[in-house]
Amino acid sequence: MTAQDSNELSREAHRRLAVSLFNRSWELLALQRTVPEDDELIHTVHASAHHWRACGGAAANLARGENQCARVYAALGRGEPAVHHAQRCLALVEAGGDGFEDWDRASALEVTARAWLAFGDKPKASGFYRQTQVALADIADPEDRAVIAGQLAELGLG
């Protein structure tokens, strides 16, 4: 084993880090954050997305990483990166692949509405809001549907 090989993380280590960092980003989103915690939030969400890629994560995990990046930037009022990551998420969901569930499309549409709202484009946000309302019908599990409907209601566009 070379020195370089010993410094590389295993796929499983990347996966564990991706999950842990993703969960930490949700914890930070729930806080009334300080500026240093905002910085931690940005670095945490990007690190999670990086580790999903590094472990060869399923297409769904890559899309969910982009979704979370968009959600974080929207929460921070940074519209341009929020829209960028939301569009990446939606493109990944629409391309399909491994691991997607019936709620992924509605979640991607909801975070895109959220991102456009953070960007200051209420008409575009409203369009994605309406698309999300339609996509909610495709979610079989009432609990999954309620989570995304609740996120959608947070936007105040209804």
C-alpha cells in the first residue's frame, strides 16, 4: 500500500460521512443560527454532497444532496446558488436512475419553488409551487406526502 492509498477513505467511510453530514445540515437548519453556524451549515451540506459522490452514491443520493444545498442557500437568503442547486436537483430527478422514490420529484419541485422565492422571483416560485401540488398526488405514503406538503406550506404561496 502506498502512502496515498492509506490516506484514501473507503466507500463505506464516505457513505457514513455523507449520511452524518446530511443529518447535521438538518440540525443546523432547525437552529436560530449564528454567523459561524451559517458557515458550518454551508460547509457541512457541501461536504455531504461531496462524500455521496465519492462513495459512488446512487443517482437519488446525488439529487438529494443538490436538494439539500438548494434548501440551505434558500434558508440563508442566497437566491442564486439556491436556484443553481435546485435546478441541478430537478435535472437529476428527471434523468432518473437508481434509488429514487415516489416523493423525490415533488421534493425537487418544492425546493425549486423555495429557491426561486429566495431569488426574489415570485411568479417562477408560484409556478413550481403549483407543479409540486400536482406531484403530491404521486406520493403513496401519507407521511411522506405530509412532509413535503408541510414544506410547501412554509413558502406561503398558497
